Amino acid sequence: MLLNTEELVKICRKWQNCLGLQHWDIQLRVCRKKEMYTGGDAEVLHKPNILSAVIQILDPQDYEDAFIAQNIEQSIIHELLHIPLNMFCKPEDGSVESVLMEQHIESLSRALLYLDKK
């Protein structure tokens, strides 16, 4: 289910505050699959030197995973977690380090969402 812009912004601001990223200018975009760079269900493009980022979320009509439902809030949390971590290191795509970092960020985003819903 696609959330409206106001709902997306509310979710993003909530998690920006929780993660200490409230000083960042973060925009949200819902994108079709062909507009995404990574082929995932969300991605973040950021410019740390000016504290600015765009989180692109895959349009639900292009979401194709039959086993795991799209969770836009978790995707936003996941991408927000990338912002500070990518300032320290940005492993090469497909490397063991990149896969491990993605798995860790995914675990963290799930845990944060789980704790928030309790």
C-alpha cells in the first residue's frame, strides 16, 4: 500500500530524530523500478558535505517479492541507517563487506521497527 506524501514525510522525520539525523535535509521520492539505481526496494543518494539526501522508495506497483511484503517504514529506516555508516566506509558493491553491511543494517532496521511497535 502506498502511503501519501505527508505520511512518508512523517515517518522519515520521526526516524531522523530517533537516529540523530534531524540536521539533514532528506527528501523522499516514490520511484518506478526503471528509475532506481540499485534495483532494490529503496535506496539513498546522499551528499554528506552538504548534509543532504534523497531516499527513493520503490513504487508498490513494481514490488515483486512474493514472500516478503513491502514495508515502506522499514525501508526508510534502513536507508537512514546508511547515511552515517556510509560516511565511515562504502564497501565495493557485491563485496563480502558490502553484503555483511547490508545484512547488519537490515537486522538493525527490523529491530528498531519491532521495538517501536511494542
